Amino acid sequence: MTSPRNGTSTGWGFLAPYGVAVVLLIALPAALNIGYAFTDHTGLTRDPQFVGLDNVRRLTEDTFFLDSVAASLFHVTLSVPLRLLAAVGLGLLLAAPRPGGRWYRTAVYLPTVIPDVALAVLFLWVLNPLYGPLNQLLGLFGHSGFNWLADPVTARVGVVLMLLFPIGEGFVVVLAARRMLDGRLYEAAALEGCGPLGRLRRITLPLLAPVLVLLAVRDTVLTLQVNFVPAYILTDGRPANATLYLPVYIFDQAFEFSGFAYAALISIVLMAITAAIIAAQMLTVRRWRVMR
């Protein structure tokens, strides 16, 4: 029989590799990033020199930085609800057994495995103003279409549309969570005369609320920090800095302008913005639960 002390030691032994990985791959780089933010480090061979708050003062006067913050906030405000709505809607729709359901679920998940570069190149064709299928589809309804990547508003919308397709991970989570719900709850609700919308509002969504919160937090992080590759290829921050998202601006500063220290400071701001949005989401959910 294993003693509790031996069991605890075994548990810590299993966790040790992950702890080492967190320290080496997350905590240590984060600490170095904070240190570099207060230097003049260029990422080249010269040793960095401490410059105090010079980079912070530069940040407060940088109009390009303000443009990138506005673009990122617009993107997360529009993209996260749409991605979550699509993942939840398709997950609930395809949770029930139906003819060909396996193929439908595969079709929903398939765009997630497409590399970001390939997805961006594909959308360069989809959003083409002359022969792109999206404008041709709008033409069927009597609309002349848009020059998607030449106008600031439609360029932002185009990036949101592109990132609306790889929702397979959230879709699978919703699908699995819905199938784990007790079917007797729905039978009892049906006997009480509760219709499909009532069951969705009174049973499905409240029971899936923890999963939906987790997906919202995850999608916020991904949307703010992992939109770099497709957005960089599709628009490269243009037009008029409309899609100059913070990850794109960080890359430009670090690797195109050799402003490694300044890019480190912007990355800290990006993490702070992400944390603030997530905190606001959690606070909203907590107040919603209290009101209920």
C-alpha cells in the first residue's frame, strides 16, 4: 500500500518536467523581455545599455502604436464573438446524430489544419476585387462588391472573415460538451412543454457556460496574439495601418527596424491588454451568475 507521502512525491515527480519547461520557456523569457524593455537593445551584437523610461516616453508619442492598439481592439471585439458564435452554433447543430453528420463535422474542422500561410494565400484570391468568389457572390444579389484590401474598414472585415474559418478546436470542445449533457433533462423539459429555444436557453447554454467562458478566454488570447502570420501575408498592416495589429507591429520593430527593446516593451503592453480583456470577461461572467 502506497503511503500518502509517497503518492505526493510521485505527483510532484510527474509535475517536475512541466515546471522546468514553464520556467525555461515562459518565466525566464518573460523576465528577459521585461529587462530588455528598459534598454536600447537592437537584437544585434552590441551589448544593451540601460536607458530607463526612454522607450516608455517613445511609446506615448508613437502614433503607429496607437493605430495598432485600435486595430487590435477592433479585431478582437468583432472576431471573438463571431468565432464563438460559429463554434457554438455548429457544435450544437451537429451534436445530434444525423445522416452524413461525420462528413459535416469533418468539413467544419478541416480549415483548422490548413497552415496559416496557405489560408492567407487562399483569401488573397477570395477577396480579389476582380475575380474573387466573394465579390461574385455579392454580384448575385445586385451588389458591385468591394475592393476589400484597399479600404481600411473592409480590410479589417476581410481579416475577420479569414480567421472565422479555423474554429475546429472550439467546435470539437462544444460538440463533446453537448454530448456529455444528460438527455433526461431534455426529456423532462419536453414533457413540461418546453420548446427547442426554451431548452437551449434554460438547459444547454447554462450547463455549457463554463466551457463557453473557457473558449472565450482562449479565443481572446489567440485573436490578439496569433493573428500575425495570416494578417501579415494578407495585408502587411495596410491600408492606412488599419490591420497593423500589435503582433505585426512588434515584428516590424524587432526585425525590420532593429528595435528589439522597443518591441519588448510593446509585447508587455500586448500581454497587459490581453490580461485586462480576460479580467473584464471573467468579471462580467461573475456578475451575470450573481444576478441569476
